[in-house]
Amino acid sequence: MKSRIFVQMSNEFTFQSREEKKNYVERMFGQIARRYDFFNHFLSLGFDYAWRRRAIGVLRERSQAGSTAPRILDIACGTGDLSFEALHQIPDAQQTGVDLAEPMLELFRKKASEKHLDIRIERGDVEALQFADNSFDGVTIGFGTRNFTDLLTAFREIHRVLRAGGVFVNLELARPRPFPMKQLYHFYFDMLLPAFATMFSGHRSAYRYLPDSLRRFPDLEALADILRQAGFRDVIFETRTAGIVAIHSGIK
């Protein structure tokens, strides 16, 4: 079998294997875990709250009516903000969160305990999920898909653990297309964001990785096509905040 090389668009982030990238991502998010929530809110100017609300809104809209205590899996859950939003909108949900970075999960557990929420939180890899077929009614991802090493493999795993009729919702940064938002967006992510990150966190590499990963990420239509290849039907997407983020969804 011919080996595959995973190359990103800058010399700083060139990975020779899927495992190398996976290890980098796990280590990087572990290192920035303590400041992760602050930077999410600060660097998005607070729009991330509305984006998560809408993502869970899409999950509710596309889920079958009348479902009680739905089982929801939040992949690349980080410190849990998307899981908390899901429980805010769907209070009877049985929520599970998985992530590669244990420091993120430790913060998630602490926040869940402070909120007195019963959430199953464990380490997990989207490309080899530890759950049985047809385990969940919904699967969500918030700003994690860019870090996957093989999107088709990941989406097929998500499709596998969803029950028939289950809904997958993916919230991710996107690349705006209209002038002048396109130009402003690239200036912000390529120039201002790494400078802010260095000033406040000292971890410039992590926030150089962000625009680098965006440049190589599939565009809106291409990502929808990968979801269809993975077996999802009725795949749709919408953009928010002038195209800064996109919400893709599909049904098993």
C-alpha cells in the first residue's frame, strides 16, 4: 500500500504521517488548555457563543421529533462548551464528550462538576471511536475538524456510531468569499491572531497552526462531498457572520 504524506501549506507545519500530526495536535492543545476558553471568546469577539447556539439549534431542528433523552456525542469536545450548550437546549440529553488532549478533559470535568452536570467525559480518537455501532442519536463537533488527519475515516466512524436517522452537526471556521471580508479575514488570521496569541499566551506556534490549518481545509462544497462519501444523506450547510464559520449537517 502506497504511503500517504500529510503536508500543510507552510514550512512550519509539515507532517510526514497521520500519527505525527495527531501527536502534535494532542500536545499543542494540552499546552494551551488553561487559556483555551479565554482565547476562544476573545479572538472571536464573543461570536463563538452564538455560533454554538446555532449549531445545537441545527441539531434540534434536524433531529426526529418526539425523541426523549437523546444520546449525544461531542467529539473533540475540548473544555466542554458545545456539550454545555447542548444540555442547555436539550436538558434531558445523555451527553458524552471525547477528546485526545487529557488536560482539556480535566478542565471539562471540573466545569461539569461545578455546574452539577452528569456528563460522560473520556479520552477518545475520532478515527477509532470506542463506541458500538448505532450508539448515538446525535454527534457534534465544534472547531475540531481541521485537526483530523483523515476526514473520510473520521466521518465514516461518526456515521457508524450514529443510529439510523441520527444527525451529525459540524461547526467549523470557514473562509469568507466576498470582498472585503475575505481580505480582512486573512489579515486577521495571518497577522493579528498570532501576534495577540504571543502577547497573551506565549504560545505563538499554536496560533500559527490555526491559519495554516484553515488554508488546507476543504471548502464548503468539498466538505459536504466528503460527508456524502462517508454515507450521510441530506447534507446541507450554512454560513454565519459573513462566512467566518460554517455549520454542516447530515443524516444517517
